[in-house]
Amino acid sequence: MNNNGRIFAVDDDELIVSMLARALKKEGYEVHYQTTTAEVVANIAAWHPDVVFLDIDIDEKMSGLDVLEALKREGVGAAVVMLTADDSAESAIRAMKLGAVEYFTKPFNIEEVKIITRNIVENLRLKEEVKFLREREAKAPEKQFFGESPVIREILQKAQKLASVGAETILVTGESGTGKEVLARQIHAWQEAEQEEEGPFLAINCTALPENLIESELFGHTRGAFTDARTDKKGVFELAAGGTLLLDEIGDMRLDLQAKLLRVIEDRKVRRLGGSIDLPIHTTVIATTNKDIKIAAEKGEFRGDLYFRLSTFTVCLPPLRERGEDILLLARHFLRFFAHKYLKKEIKGFSPAAEKAIMSYPWPGNVRELRNVIEHCVVLENVEIMEPWHLSLNLPQQRGFVERRKSNRIILPEAGISLEEVEKELIHQALERTGNNQAKAAKLLGITYDTMRYQVKKFGLA
């Protein structure tokens, strides 16, 4: 299946242009060519090529330089390579000034043409991907999805199998914050390992873009398709060629767009807004949603035919509260990750009381909430061992207890508190943190060693 790029060649010598087309088709490119300038600018614009080869002397009506000028004027974004029988520098310099990226003197070396073409296409895709990521993607989350609970092991096995067989469309469901995008990235990584080549991973949130832009982002547009369409633009289906496209929160997509999406997924072709050509797509589509789109389809709030098409391969992620074996595993992972990120080398781990609090909390925001809580702790605290109050979790056993703020000020709860209990708890924690070394514990609390010995004996903590 050709997916290396699209080439449009124009030369009055049919022998040359057909030879060029055959050579590039063998390299996996889709190639179209013509030998006259009849409707050439319109034909090139409609075909949406990545690279255009232009003979400088095509025919009496238009030269290749005239065509080049017209393409730039029309906003056609293809890279242009000039072909010339003139070995003087004058025509080459003029072509470069007009925007050509390369030129070849006839007779040219076809192997050199292949190399240059591949480099041009790769550079174009790299620029497009970088531009898209800068515009659309915030900081990417950690890319590895992991867990040791039986349910997660089963999910990872299924996801890896889908990646290995090259499933073209996958639906990932689960509550908000369960790690749907992280799993999508993991599937992408497995697919890349199978193919032994790198492809892009592009994510687009179906609810984050304005209504008037989402269709253009998905499918692209041609110049003049609407008021602000000043140049041709590729949509994410084209930009993700050879890689993965994540459609996040697909359950909230407009019904009219769902119909167009279904056609793209089924036909594996996309047509830009205002365009007349169906462009083949070669990308894995992973759709995610926190909604039950089966029920939504039954209510007429989601297209049933799209649901059945997407649900061929479904992975359902459980909430964090249903994978208890993974909670501390993830908490410790995030603690190490953020301690390294924020250069907090002094942070070593959680106290037993903190781990108990982590396990007792229901985590309604799932893995995302756990991640955010741990990051908040690491940023604000400068301690070796994280305690329950550092986590700021709303647990029943912590309500009415000591609240510790950034200023290190102790806040007296409205209902009051036993000062003796506070004193005992702090001494206990100091001993726990220092491995029952009373001298170090006394230093932590700012008291003398003799006072510490007295307090330990008083509260029976020896």
C-alpha cells in the first residue's frame, strides 16, 4: 500500500516524465503526471501533492517558472523541484528565488532524485508534525501504561495483541483520568516496534476545538474553502500518516461529523473541505471516551453505525479504585518521577501512615488525580518522608486534625484538638522518620536530647 507521499510531475517529454513516475511509484509514492500546462495549476491544487516536479520549458503557453509562481500565488503548499535542460545557474537561481526547493539538470540521475525526494517528503512531514504538536498538544504525559493487578495485565496483553496485528481502529473507554491517552501512546509504541520505523502520534480533543474548526482540523481544507482558508491545509488524518491518530472524547462529537468520520474509517480515504479528491489515509485510529456510547447510541445521541464500527476492538479501563494492587505502585512511581523532575533528591518515600491514607482514599479522579496529588506534594514539600497531611486528602480520619500549610504554620481546627495528642503524634513521627534515633528526632523537633528522652518515656514510645 503506497503511503510514502504524493508526487505530481509536469514535463513535455512523456518519456522522461513516465520514467520518473515509474521509478517513484516503485519507491511507494503515488504519482500523477501530465505533459501540457492545460489546467495544470488547478489539477495540482486539487490533487494535494507533497512534491511537484516542474520542467522549466513545458510548452508555449506557460513555462515551469510561470506555473511555480501561480502555485505560490494560489497558496499550494507542495514543495517544488525544477527540471531543466539548461545547465546555467541563471534559471536555477530564479527558480530558487520563486520558492523551489531543488532543481535537477537533465539528464538526471534517478537514484539521486529518489534520495532528494525522500528527504523532501520527510522534512515536510517533520515540519507539519512539529507545527501540529506545538499548536495542539500540551506537555505529554508519561508514555508508559503499567500496573500489576490482574485486570491491568489482561488489558495490556489484549492491547499488545491489537498492536501486533495492526488493528486499524481501536476504542478505549473508561472514566476520566483512567489513562486512556497513556494506553493509546503505549499501543502506538508497540506498533512502531513491530514496524521498526517511527511514525507520528497525534492527539486531538473532539470537544476542545471550536465547532467551526473541528472539521478543518480533522479533514483539512483547500484554499478558499471558507473565509480564513488562505492556503491548503492537511488535516490530522493526513498528518498522522504511518502513525497513530488519537480522537479523544469522541462521545461528544457532533452527529454530522460522526457520519463523515464513519466514512473515513470505513473507506480509509479523506476529502479536504472544499476539495474534490479522495486522499488515502494510512494511520491507526484510536478513539477514547468516558461515556457509555452504546447507551448513547440507543438514545440516538451517538450514531449506532459508528459505534458498531469503533467497538470491533474495544479496551475498557477500570477506575483506580478497582485496581487496588496498583495504587501504591503508581504513587511510588509518580513520587520518583516528580522528585527527579523537580530535583528534590531529599524525597525518599511515604510513611506507613501516608501509604494507609493513599489506600483509604477513593480516588474519584482516578490516576490523573493521584498523579496531580503527588506532583503537588513534591513541589511544595522539602521532606524525606511524605506524611498524610502532605497529601491533603479529604479522609474522615484526617478531618479536624492538624492542617499544615506552606508557611509551616499550625492551624487550630474549629472543634479544637488535644495538645498532648499533637505532641505525642509529632514525637512518634520524628522517631519513625529517624529509625528511632532519639538524637536525630530531637534535632528534627528543635528540642534537647534530654527533653526527647523525657517525652519518649512520658508517652511510652520507647
